[in-house]
Amino acid sequence: MDDRPRRSDRGFDRPREMHTVKCSDCGAEAQVPFKPTEGRPVYCKECYQKHRPPRRF
């Protein structure tokens, strides 16, 4: 029998815990799937697109 954890054992089927934050750029309220680290900027979806590094192919 396979001893590897099943998906449900690792929590993939649980809803993500969302945290409400204030965007560091525009001040809008946003929801993020991680607990923000104090002192680091957090952006809403629109502002994140402006700040994310360009994609390399």
C-alpha cells in the first residue's frame, strides 16, 4: 500500500484562509491568501500587476 499522504491529508481540499489588508500603493482594501509580514508592502491585485517583475521566457 502507498504510504504517501493523500491530497486531503495535506489540506489541498480546504479553503484558503484569507487576510484583509490595505494596499501599500492605492490604499484599497484587498484579500490575500497569506499572513502579511510587518514592514513589507502588500498590494491589491491591480497594483501587484504594476510591481511584479517582468516574466522571463
